[in-house]
Amino acid sequence: MPSQNSQPAQPSLSSLTSRFLAARAADPAFPGEPCPVVEPYEAPSGFRTDVRTTWGEALFPVRVGAGVDAVLPVPAGWSAVTREQPLRFAIAFCVGNYPQMLGDAGKLVAADDLPRLARAEVAGSADLKLSDRARRTHTELSTLVQVAEARLKGAFAEATTILTESTPTGGVWENAWANERATLLWEQGLTEQAVAAWEQLSEGPAKWFNLGMAYLFTGHQERADSLLVRAAESLPESSGWAHLARIYSTLCSAA
């Protein structure tokens, strides 16, 4: 028998989003119109996720894909990077991105033109300064952090050069390199090339999440849903990436 002081488990964000979309779809008072009861304003400025959390999520794709257990310490400048990032909606699963970039879930839910939200905006981010020890100990990971730093600034040519001039060791790292190349294509608006590159990845969360996300934001929800569900089920509930995959999957059902 539960104690009198026990509290019911809180529903997840994906569960709440599912309920919200289902309620809107069933309510004839709001045929295709955003819900007028609540309209969020300046969501990004109202809440900031702890930098250790966002840094952990920013490294999570390579921890899953390459089996890297070590976590680099939060670099100088990361807090400034997270403050300067604009809202994003089509968030690729890659080093440097984190699910909390989705700062306005209400706008995403209410959108009737997802492809219009797909293009990522960039900001002149601060420099990330990894320690010399981190660079020596985790060569591949520190390289991918440099790529992420350039990409978040919109310096796509620089990011591509770093990837091209570095040599990953082992198959798992080669897959991580390929995922970063595909992300660079996606964020430059080279959608078809990015999708083709993600299709060549080894089976795993990066392939399933990114292909599902890309299909969703290019109007192919019927192809996206199963991939996003598969991605969500393969990721731990402790990661925001699993919840973001479920939000995207919910949008597939609502479209």
C-alpha cells in the first residue's frame, strides 16, 4: 500500500504534447487554428537549462554512436554559446546540438508548415576552449567539438575542412564523422544530400533520429514516424534526445 506522502509520477513532455495535440484534433472549436488559451512569449529567455546538462546532451550522440564513456569537462565559452543560440526546431542528433535548443515547443506544435521551420539559424558563438589535456586524451572527440564550434557559428567551410583533414580511427568513429558531414549538409539547406548521407550510416540512433527528423520536416511524416519511435526506444529516458524523438513522432501522428 503506498504511503500517504507518495506523489504520483509526473507525465513526460512527450506525453503532455500528445494529449495536447489529441485534444486539439478532437475539439471542433479550433479547426486547424492554434489554441488561443495559452500563447508562449520569449520562451528561451524565460528558462535556461543548466550548462552541465546541455553539455552532456551535446556529447551524448557520440557517446551512443562511438561508445565513448568519458565526458569532457564543460569548456570555457559553452555557457555563452547556449545563450547566443537562436531557436531551433529541426534539431539534428550530432555533437554540439542538444534537445533544449527547442526553446518554443508551442510554436512547433502550432506550425502548419514544418518545412519552413527546418532551416537552422546560426549565431556568432563564443569560442570553446577545451583543455590541452582533453585534446590530447580524447583526440577524436575534441576534433568533433571543434567541428561543432565552427558549425554553430555558421562557419560551414571551416567545419568541413576540419572533418576532411582529420582521420577517424575505427569504424565507430567513421560513422560519427559521416553523421557530422550529413549534419553540415542539412544545416546548409542541402536537404537531399543530407538525407542521402544519413541513409548510408550504420543502423543506430543517429541514423534513425536524423532520418526521421529530416523526413518530418520535409513533409514525409509517413516515413518519419517509425524511425523516430525506433530512435526514442533505443535511447535512455534520462536523455532529452529520447523525449525530443517522441515529440517529433507525435507531430507525425498529428499531421
